[in-house]
Amino acid sequence: MTTQLIAFADNLVMGTVTNAKGGRLAFLYSNEWLASPGAYPLSVSMPLSPGEQEHRKIHPFLWGLLPDNEIVLGQWARKFHVSPSNVLGLISNVGEDCAGAVQFVKPERLDAVRSVGPPEVQWLDEAGVAERLRALRQDPSAWRIARDTGQFSLAGAQPKTTLILEKDRWGVPSGRTPTTHILKPPTGEFDGHAENEHFCLELARAFGLPVANSQIRRFQDEIAIVIERYDRIRSGGTIRRVHQEDICQALGLPPTQKYQSDGGPGVRTIAELLTNTSTASNEDVRTFVDAVAFNWFIAGTDAHSKNYSLLLGAESQIRLAPLYDLASALPYPGMRLIGLKLAMKVGGEYALRNIAVRHWCRLAAEAHLNPDELVANLRAIAQAMPDHVATIRERSSDEGLAHPILDRLAERLIVRARACQRLLK
């Protein structure tokens, strides 16, 4: 039974997670980490200090590193012979490559992870990548296949895998070597989701929003959206992990509270968090509100608090991370606008079709923004949306993206933009 995990970052022991009596967890920063000039907190909910961080903070943080998918967690629990409710037991088997900079390592693995040597990578050919995507489509819990040694964990409900891309070669890394890209295959429930997400990320980029880089890639007969990890950077010929956490983790909340309707944070709470922690708070609050608005325009109904993150750096540098997991509900059968709701309220209202100028003015007050400027910006987006949609659809077609969902998505986004223009009068 796992009773202790080492948090390892930037070639230093950041601290130790321990399992005390009754299953209660605690986290303690190491003295060497606290003395390091480049130190940053594991979470803004756990500031750098010599005292013990309590269960109520470290427990939800660790859960935030795991998939929001009971099927995946159940399969992992059986594979690793732990309970699906044992967060420390689960992380001990997949925590060497998580979101952010910190690796969670069993004590007996610390020397292997600490050692500097040739990258530990199982290199794949195109057929090998296709095999993994095919396995994911057939079994959403098959994030790795049986013979892989390198494990990883990422939050979210969608099936995905993550690999390293180095000199046009894909591979499964282990030990100290990080992954660099996330690959998401289409799912049966939402066919064409990969194309949808890529299209919406490109559309957000067209409006000047900071987004993760993505592309659609084919590996033999398999397709995936390939997303470059913003929490990995190349420096001096090596790949370095960059620390990040999602908004639930930053607020000390479990993933079960990611939706505002389940007790999670809304716009006011997240804007206050950014105001109090970001080193460019005015810019980040405006970007966050612009992202909320963008999801209103595209009917991005799953933009909950775990789909927004913070980047944490040395000397208390904290910024809103690039946007990710953007997708529209509009092109799917049965998704009628009359029933669609956002994950966060806009001025007290969830329902897409009911949100109008007065709601945006209330939201502006919650975020301490100028309501006239916000509404003027929304009107400009509504007017520009059809042209941007048409441009991205044409470019997608030129790139060989032919899934029928893209025509439906483009058509309905244009209709939606006109409806938003009427709501904003």
C-alpha cells in the first residue's frame, strides 16, 4: 500500500505527500525547495511555507490530476490493484507525467527519475500511433497499451493519449522525460469532435484569444486532434515541464465541483482569483471574460472551471494559461438551442437563448469591467464571426479536413452569430 509520494520538480524534491491514519493526506514542502530561488507553490491554494498543508487542500489537488471518467478510473484501479477511491494509490502509478511541472514519484523510483541520462523513450512508427488511437476508440480507458512502460495522467472525460514528438518521431516516454503532445481520437458519441475542437480553437485564435496550438493528424486510417502541450517548453535542446493547475485546484475544490450548478466557481469567483493572484490581473480578467463570451457565441456548453488554468512560475509569476478544450454543441443531432446551457452563469443566467445585454452588464460588474466596453466588444465579435467562420472553413477544406460536421458547424455558427446580434441590440 502506498503511504508516501515524492513531489519532484526542476530536479529538486519539492515535497512529500503522506498518507496518515484514516486515509487523510498531508503535503509538506522540503527545505531545499523552500530555499530554492526558483521555487513556486504546488498550488496557489498551498502557498510556500514550512508548515504542513492539510488534507482538504492536497486531496482535491491530486484528484484534479486524474481523469474525470469513472470507467477509466475503474480500469486503472483493477490494473494497479488499488481502490478507485484511493487517489494516492492511483497517482502513485500514473503520476510521473501529469499536467504541470511536478512528477509524483514513489520513493524507490526517485533515483531513476532524478538521474540525468539519455531520454527513456519507446519510439513508435505510424502504425504504432494508429494502434493506440484505435485502441482508445474501442476502449476509452486504454490510455496506454499493455506493453508500454511510461504512464501518464491527464484530467478530462475524453479518451486521449499523450506522446513525445522529437525530430518527427513519436514516442512513449518514461522516467524524467516528459510528453509534449496530447492526441484525442474521435469518439462514437460525438463523431467529428476532433475536427470540431480544432475548428473552435482556430476560431478563438482568429479573435485574438490565446489558445493551445492544435492540428488534425492522420496516422494510417486513424485521425486525431493533436494538441501541443503549453506546459512543456523546449530549452537548450531539452524539454522542460512548466507548472500549471486548473481553477478547481487553485481554489482547493474537487473535480466534482467543476460546474457552477454543482457548487463550483462562477465568473465572479474566478475573476477575483485572477485579480488576487495574476501578475497581469487586468489582462487576464479581460481574457477570461472574453473566453466566457466566446463560449456563449459558439455554444461551448462544457466550459467549466477545470477548462481554465493558471501557469505558475518562479518569483510568484502567475498567469492565465492558454485556452483549451473549446468545442461547440451546435452541430450535433438533438442539440437544440432552446435547451442549451452554459457551464457558468452570465449575469445570473445559464440558458444560451436568454442571455442578453442586461446579463452581460451584470457580468461586467462582477468582473469589475466597463459594461459599455464589454457590450461593444461583443457586438463587434458577432459582426465579425461569419467572416472568420467562412475563412477557417475554407482553410480547413484546403488542409484536407472533410468531415461533414464542419459544414454543419460553420453553417450553425453563422446562424448563431446573427441570433447573438439580435440579443445584443
